[in-house]
Amino acid sequence: MNFTSRFALVTALGMAVAAVAPGTAAFAAKKKEEAPAAPQLKIGQEIRKPLGEADAAIKKKDIPAAEAALAQAKQLAKTPDEQFAVAQYGLNMAQASGDQAKLSAALDELIATGEAANQLNDETRAKYYWFQGQFAYQGKNYAKAEASLTRAIAAGSTEPDAYAILADAQNRNGKTAEALATLQKVMDAKAAAGQAAPSEWYGRGADMASRAKLPAQFVKITTAWLAAYPVKQNWHDSLFIYRQLAGLSGDIDLDLLRLSRAAGVLPLSAQSNYIDYALAVYLRFPNEGVDVLNEGIAAGKLNAASSQNTREIIALSKPKLAADKASIPAAITAANGPKATYKSAMTTADLVYGYKDYAKAADLYKVALTKPGADTAQANFRLGLALGQAGDKAGAKAALDTITTGAYAPLAGYAKVWVQTPPAS
């Protein structure tokens, strides 16, 4: 997020207050020219002298003299218009001083008096509250930052970082759900306009959701992130943080690991994830277990000499591979036979999937779906995974689209993004 330098504030706000000599109407004329929509200020003769002295001192950068003149003018200011005039000079004086605290206080005074004098329109509100929100955020006054930035946005601020800073302020105020809603709102608006929000906005939102332990919000923002920025590291972080956040176990955990492998991001993960994958499959599907471990070794994540699990799983599984592969034709015939159950058909489909015959595995998952008691979410997820790797993206998406509720729905959301926007390097 970018913050505007305090030294550019007056220029950015368009503030250039003319000298007000006693008995002249220069100030009123200048204000009328700069902001014709605002009512003309009515300034009494008595206050013009100290305002003119303040203006001359500001131009000379004589800050003590400017402060003394403005202190006198403030005592004389009786109406909202006069108080607003003093505040304008106060802002110029604070700008000239280069003091952040003075500038922030002067801007607060300008806003308060400008509202009271009915001198602010939406354009100036958008500017003033935006800067006020930045100052408050930088000063770690997050409640004030949230209030100011909300006002700036309501007034029509087009600052590109307004929503991001507002969301971070809300999060720091303990309003994580509201912060995520703020980010989601602007990201949805950008998506509707065919644009993508900056990648760091998605990453920040994902971090907020994970720290607050909000898995549904985490999935929503990270699937959008992956669609917009399909970088392998983003994929790895999204899947494995979700795995931890949701506390996945059993078959659904295995399916997340299978998705990470299909997406090509398993090599970015810790060696323990390869071991978890192999432990989940090697007893039933020894070929898949050995393949995964060999991939981990090739990626430099595993070392059979130093990893007991790797060494033992490979040693136990390799002698079974010949018989395992030889069993496939008979298993396929049985899966297509009248006595097949959902469980037996799924086991055969998973066996074939482990040998990377994804088209045949897809056919068998379809068979499993026809059986009584079928877990349609599980079968359709694995069908989508197989079809995606077989090159049938439309078929994969159709299968995954059927999963709208339950524990598999978040995984299906990730898998649909994978099918439509494969991870880039």
C-alpha cells in the first residue's frame, strides 16, 4: 500500500490560501474561484489582520510568527466561516513546518470546521478524509483510520489503496469479517469490470482469514486469488494452509494431496506431505505410494537413506507391484459386473488412477456413481480430478460443479480453478 507524503498534502488537496489584508476581500474571492459550489465565506474585518500576518509568516517559513498570528486569529474567530478560514491557514502553516503531528492535527481542524461551515462537498471530503485516514493509520490509530477511510469512500474516493488500507484498519480493530467483506467488495467490483485487484490484496485477505480461523472466507478469497494469479507458490500456500485450517484427515485429506500433486505444487511443500500421501495409499495402492515417494526423491524433498518412512514404504511396496498391476484387468471386469458395489468400484478406480490411466479411472468413477449408497461428492471430485488430468476440462468442470455443499465443496472450488486456470511457474 502506498502512502502520500505529508509534504505533498497541500498541493494534492489543492489548498492555496491567498493573503487576507485588512479591509480586503481577497480571501473570499479566492475561495469563490476555487470552490464555486461552496457558500462564500464571510470573514469579519477584525480577524483579517492576524490572518494576513499569518500568511506573510508562512511564506517566509517563520513558523513561530505564523503560530502566534494564528493563535490570535483563533481567539477572534467567532463564526464557523472564520474558524474554517483559520483552519485553512493552519494547514498551510503545518505544511510549511514539516511536522507530521502538526499536519495531522491541522487537517483534523480543517475537516471539523469545514463541515461546520458547510464548506465541504463530496470531492473535498473524499480528499480530506483520505489523507486523514492515512495519517491515522500511520499513527496506528486504527479506529480513526477506519472511520475516516469509510467517509472518504462514501464520498467517492478513487484512491486505489483506500479499500486495502480500510480493510487492514478494520482487521487491526478486530473486525476481520468486516475487513474481508471490504476486500471482497472491491475485488468483486474489479472482477465485474474485467480487472484483477493487486495480488497482495488477495494475499492479505488470505492471511486475515487464516489467522482468524475462518476457512469459508479463506477458500473464497484464495480461489479468487488463484484464478487471477495462478502462481504455483500461491497454489501451494492456499492448499496447505487450508489443509491445516480445516483440519483435514482421512480420504478428503488424501484428495487434497492428490490435487496438489495434479497441480504440480507438491514439490514446493515439506517432505512430511510426501510421507503423509504415501502413508495414506501404500497399503491399498502400493504403486501410487512408491510413485509419490520417488517424485519426492527426484524433487530433493526426500532421501531414502535418511528417511525411515521413505525407506520402509518403498521396501514394503515394491515386492507387491507386479501382482498389483496384474490384478487390474480382473478388477476392472469385476467393477463393471453386477455384483460390484460403490466401495469396490471406487477401489478399482483408485487403483487405476494410481497407475495414471486417468481416462480409464474416470470411466470407473462413473460406474461407482451408479451404485447404491454412492458418496456422490467424493466420486465426482475424483472423477473431476481424473478427467482434468486426462485432458477433458469440460467434463472435469461438469463433475466438480455438482459438488456444492459438504466437506468436498471447498476442494471442488479449488479443483475447478485448477481445471480452468492451471498453475503457472
